[in-house]
Amino acid sequence: MLKRILIVTTLVAAFLLTGLVVMAAGGTSVGDAILPVGQTQTVPANSAQWYRFDTGGQKKPALVTLDAGSANGLRLAVYTPSAIASWQQQGNKLQAIGMGGPTQLHTLAWDGVVDQAGTYYAVVYNDTGASVDVKVNVTGDSVTTIVAPTPTRAVDPLVTPTAIGKGITGKLAFVDSEGGNIYTVNGDGTNLKQLTTGLDPQWNHAGTQIAFGRQGPTPGIYVINADGSGERLLYNTTEPRAPAWSPDDSQIAFSFQGTTKGGKQRCGSFRGHKFCFDTPATLQWNLGLVNLSDGTFKDVRTSNYAFTPTWLPDGTIAYNDPSIGLMTTTANGPESENSFIGDLRITSPAYNPLRIMSPQYSPDGKAHHLYRPAATDMANCPGKCR
């Protein structure tokens, strides 16, 4: 009986001790940096642990603290959004805005001012030959370190939920909000993994990489490996959306915000009276092509409002223009109206084919998937139909 009590006591003690340390789920690089919310993380020997936090800038104070008991051989560095962008895009040396120093209350701490809005990074470098448990916190007037909730499967009362391990084959990529976290998950609901942040994730045909857009702090079209490694910026542009891989995965077509037309004041006179009026400004949306191997960019000839491109195996690109309908173009040729369903303009109040959006070719190019929203979704078209 005494032997059983000792065994149970030992197991409970082991459970409690292991519960004190939270192993780092990510944090090995910029792409999977974690939030500095004071959880204990184990930093392996001769490695680094990455943390990310958002700030509103405006020269507000920020405090980054590292607690690791009496451990030596640690470094704490803080990097600005522009430093990270320069390092990733141009291959420049990664320059820290500051390094943490020892204090009475913490192992290391950095106390500074953030004058640049965006995502900052705090990195703990373990230069020792043994793993170290650390806790990192970031506080400040404009600092945000909100833990993003893990997506949960919604319960539909009309559909019987699929049991874990009994779903479809393959793997899915999705976002929990526009510009939020990008996840991958097996088709059977297992192995949910947060890769990065952005919007409109799109698998390449080989299933090895995902293209996505990001609005900031460095907006553009990015690619990342399916396992979350190797994130890189392909092309920096304004309001990047809807990346689509070419049939051979060598190029990516995408929509981006182009030039502003109109918005000028016009004046005249009538019978000695001067009058002026403003013409409304409209934003054009264009399609671009970026080469995966070297990042070279090329404009694609389109109409004024080009959204959601999709490729045919022969290189034809279809897209939707909410002011006209479905259109096709190529990387080098002129655009043309595509008569998938006949006349694409409104012919009666009951017939509005401009509601058709987000075309997608089937893999063999013989079928088309179209999204047709409800009339209430079209209230702000064409400006927001994308």
C-alpha cells in the first residue's frame, strides 16, 4: 500500500512540475513569432526565441522584460518593423533598436520609445550550451499583445459534425479574420497549425507553398512554405489581394490598388456667376504578375476594376469587373469580355449578372465556379465588390 502511495505521489509531482513550463509552440523565426504574455518558454541551447507585439507608434514608451532566474549567457534584442523589412527584403544586416540590460527586478530589460507604428519583434538569444526557461513581457501605452483565439469548429444544428479523423483527404489553408492569422489543418480536422498573418491564402499546385497578401506593416504579396518556414515578400504594393498561381507555379497573379482618377474641382461661370463642383474620385484596381524565382513584376492589361484572378491551363486569366462582369486577359494580350452567361450587363431589375464574383477555373479548365452574393451584399458596389 505504501509503495502505491509513493508511486501516485511521484506521478502527481511530476505532472505538476511539467505543468509549470510551457514549451514554445513556434517562435523560431519572424514567421511564427509568438506573443510576449509572460508564459514560460524553453529556449534550446544556442538558439533564439522570437516574440512579436504591435504598437501605435507616436513616440510612446515601451518596456520589454526578460526573466530567467539567475541564468547567464542570454541576450535580449528589440527590432523595429523597418529593420525587419530591410533585413527580409534587401538582405541587410539585422539592426536592433536596442539591447536589454540587467536590472534589479529582471534578468534583462529594454526601456525605450516606439515612434513607428506596426509589428515589433523582441528576440531572446540563448548563447549557452543548455536550454533555458524564460518569461518575456511587453507593456506600454500603445503596445498590443492580444492572444488570438484558436479557431473552433462551429456547430451547425442541420449538419452532423464530422468526427476527427473522418473528414476529407488533403490539407486546408484558411484565415480566422481578414488580415488575421493564417492556419493550415488536415482535411480530417487534425494538426491545426498557425503559420503567419495575412489574407487570401492560396496553395500552389504542388502543395508545397502558400501565397497570401498582407496589408502591413510592409504590404505586399508573400509566399511561405507549407510547414511555416521560409516566409518572404515577393512584391511590395498597395492593398494586395487574391493571389493566384500560374499553372506551372512559376508566377503569381494578384489584384492591387492602382491609381486614383477624378477627384478634381471644376469651375465655370453662368450669367456672371461663378460656380464650382467636385468630381468624385474613383480608385482603379489592377492585376499584376510577379515571378516567383526573382520577384520581377509586370502589369497585366485589364479594365479599370480587376479583382480575383484565376488561371486557365493555357495561361488565360479570368477576373471579375463589378462594373462590367466577367473578363478575360492574358499576361501580354488585351482584355476581352467573357460571355460565360451571355450579356453581362444589367438588362432588367430582376437580372443582375454583375453579382457574379470570384471566378475559379476547374483544374482542367472545362468548368467555372462563381460566387453570386445576395442583393444586400451589393449595396456598395462597385467600390466594395471584390
